[in-house]
Amino acid sequence: FMFPHPTQTILPRMTQPYFLQLLPLLLLLALLPASIHSMSLFVTELNRLKVEGLNCKDLPAHKGFPRASVLVPLFHNKKDDTLHVLLTQRPLHLKSHPGEVCFPGGRQDADDEGDDVVTALREAHEEVGLERSCVTCLCRMSTVESRNGLCVTPIVGLLEPPEVVTQLKVSEAEVEAVFTVPLEFFLDDDNLTDKFDVPWSGGRFTVRTYMYDDDTNDDSKTFKIWGLTAHIIHQVACIAAGTSIVEDVTAPTVNHTPVGVRMKGELWKWSGKHWSQDFYVLADGMLHQYPSAEQADRKSTSATKKNRLPLEDVETTKLEVEQNSKFPFEIDALGGRVQWRVAAASDELRDRWINALTF
């Protein structure tokens, strides 16, 4: 055995096949920190949600309300290594919330024996075919009140294995479409297309609206995520990320009656022959019509029966834009027995009115 001469370099030996055999190990070591970080972030997000627990979080103001539950289905998307949420869109033919984006869920049945988790899992199985064995319940969120007076309990669940989202058995009678959104999408306020407060249940509710472009299929589609669904998923995203939660709902009063003005402003109304402009106030479950803002202020919400529309079983329909720059829409109330055709000054105002009327 001979040592190399001090003037000899040993670099040529490092270029031999022996060095090449080390390349896969070196590459693995280079990638390992990133994979460890992403996996630890995923676990951290789940742990933050688990800390919330599955204990009952009923608000006192919701005592005695009919109960309902929704499942907030999360899963680990391996493509971008983040948590995603699964959402559904209701068919247009449904009488209740047609075409709206929501979570799998529904009213509690007698067979659920008062268990909110059972309700959420049963409804998810009926709507999208999720087997209960594929859902690990992480936590229960505080109850929220729906616009039709239900006490809704959100149950956050993790879908395992993640591939179950590609093997769903969708009920066509209840679900028009299924899509997924990165959970972090709801943390960025730049993704909001609208945000406004409305008086609700003796308190205040922040109405958030997101427009999400789903391009996972050949035919890309834009989904509107707003109202109660947007509120719930925004809260879940904040908890998972460990960020401070902005309270979208102020404390309501116990045994409340919804009061206060949700929205007011000028609209045109079609008489059958011509348009006339008046001042409208949306309050106390009624749309009130006044000749002017001054009269609305004087009379408060005491419009005559002829000039007020009870907002029960409300449906709204956007109509074709008029040449005179009016943006009309139709309001059907009381199961279609009463119709008002009105118009806003802009498309944005029309959307605001529709959101307020149907929320």
C-alpha cells in the first residue's frame, strides 16, 4: 500500500463511479428539509383544529331552534401539499337555496338521536357518498343561525385517504357539482369580491363573498362562495393557520327577533307600463317602499301594506340589462304569490341587494 505523493491530487478519485453512487443520497438530503417542513405544517394545522375539541358549543341565543349540521370536509392535497376543503353546489331546481355553494349537510332527523356529528356524517353520505369510516372528526365549531332560522353546527372532518374525493357517489337530486378549494384561499382578503355587515339576530353579521375559478376540469367554472358557507370556512382557515379570528358575528340577544335595517337605497320599480324610482328599506323581514329617503326616515319601517313585501320563501332572478342602464331583477316572495320587478343603478348594487334579500 502506497500513500499518494503530496503533490498528487486526489480529486480524480472523486469523479469515479463511487462518487456517482452518492448522488441519490445527496439529492435526498437536499429535499428532506422541505418535505419535513410541509409535513410538519400539515400536522400542525390538524393539531390546531383538534385543540378546538368536539364538545358542544351551542350559543345561548340558539336554544330551542330546529337543529342542522354541516360537514366541513378537509383533505391533504398531495399536489400542492396543503389542506383543501370539499364543497358542493346545489341544483337550480331545488326550492331551498338553488344554485348556491354549501357544505354537505342538512336538518337533524329523529334517528340521529340529537347527535350533531351523526347528522353531519349521515347527510354527507347521502349527498356525496362519503363513508363514515373515511371521515375523522377533528372538531366542532360554535353554532350559527341560518337565514331560515336553523341552529347549524359545523363539524370539521379529515378525509382519509385523500383519494376518496375522486371516488364520490354524488346524489344528482341534491348536488349539481363538487369542487375543492385550498384552505389558504380564504385567508387572503384579496380574494374577497365583497364584504359588508348586516344587522342579524339582534347583533351583526359580516357577509363575505369569494369567487373561485375552478380549472381542474376541461371546462373551467367560477363558483360564488358567500354567506354562511364563507363565514364557516373562513373561521376554519383562521384556526388551522393559527391566525387571529376576526369576529364576523357579534353576540346576539337571547330569544331574539331579527331587527334593524340590513340595506337601504334607491331602486326603480316596474309598474307594468313604466319605471318609477323610490327609496327602499330592507328591515325586519320586510322590503319597504317609500317615495323618498326623507319619508323613510320619518316613518321608520311603517310603510303601508301595499308598499311592503314580506320576505318569506324568497327567490331572486337577474333579468337582462335595460338599454337605459338599469340593472333589473325580480323578487318572488310567499312561494311565488307576490312578485316585484325592480332595478338597481349598477350591476354591483344589484348583487348587493340580491345578497341582502336572500341572506
